[in-house]
Amino acid sequence: MTSSVDDQPSHPSLMRRLLLCTDLDRTLIPNGEQPESEGARATLARVLRQPGFSLAYVSGRHLALIEQSIRDYDLPQPDWIIADVGSSIHVKGDQGWSPLPAWSRHIAADWQGCSAARLRALLGGCPGLVPQPGDRQNTHKLSFFLSPQADLPALTSAIRARLEPLAIATTLIFSHDAQAGVALLDVLPQRAGKLHAVEFLMREQGFAADQTLYAGDSGNDLCVLTSGLPAVLVANA
């Protein structure tokens, strides 16, 4: 973005709208041995008190864990939550957070009406895949641990071979949990993922690319960091 916060005009009618999208773990909050940057959360809160800023948290965590992080770290309340590695978008209403139906409909077509349970059965027996606990799965996300010996190209080919004959379009997102020391795989609809979710939110809310900034640190942020959107790769990535 070409202008600083202090350069923004103060009159409300001239205020430029800006959308800040940020990952949580090891980007905005600590997770593991590395300490967080001193004053980072306070600076963010100060920036967001100014008119014109909107905030979206974009995380691999599910909604309940994101809400817990907001409480535990006294984070600013976001306008939107993109959760589950970009397979769900949540908006705040009178009854709390709820999924954005338009997004769910948009990505559902990629799985041809198959349920997550059906897809999990189709992938059963793929070498090196170990399902993660149930609270890390959802309607449009299958999450697995990977064995250290997993052959990623061979595994990718095996997954494609089982799903493509059914015209099931997927995105495979490989990442690493540094704290637990394990490799991870998320299987999403092809039109899901952090980048597609951010772009959908931008279209729905009328934010252009030069009005949007993304910050992240890990494998599941890579699609956004390399997309051409203005982005920050944090120092401990």
C-alpha cells in the first residue's frame, strides 16, 4: 500500500477504506517457543481504532479456537473470521458468529454433493495419512497428520487418482505444526483456501487489491503471500 496511516485524510467522507487480513498463530499471537514482537498487539489495536479500517482473522483454527484466542490475547474484535484454512467465513450477528451461506454454497459444488465422511472413506488407506481429531474437521475440510516418511508427490497422485474419476475438485494444502513437530495436510474444495476466501470477501465488501493487506507466516498462507495482493511475511516465518 502506498500511503501510511498518518497520510489518510481525516474527514470521514474522504476516508479510504482498508481491509487488514491476518493469520493468528506465529503471526499475530505466539505459538511455540518464539516470543511475539513486543507491542505488536497494542499497535494493531491503535491502528484499528482509526476510521476506515476493517479486520479479518484468517486462520487454520476452527471458530471456537479463534474466539478463545481473541479472549486469551485481548485481540481486537474482527469484522469477519475466515476459519478452517479458508473453508469457512463467519460474520457477526445478534446471536454471535454464523457461517456466511454464500461462501458455503460457492465452494460446495466442487465436492459434487459428497459429504466429508464419504470423501474420508474414499481416501482411507492412502499411505501416510492419519486423520486429525474430529474438532479439526468440518463440512468442507478434511485434515490429516502425515507420517514423517510420507512421499508427498506419490501421496498427491494417490489422492487425485481416487477423487478425479468422481469429478471431485480439491485443493491440497501441506503445512507444518512447528510446536508439535508434525506435518499436516488439509483437503479442501478447489475454490476454498485462504486466498479464495480473502478474494471472495473483497468482492462481497467492495475492497480492491490496493485496499487490502495480508499478513502470514506458514504453508497455508503461501497462496496469499505469492498471489500479488499486498502482503507481509513475518520475520519468524
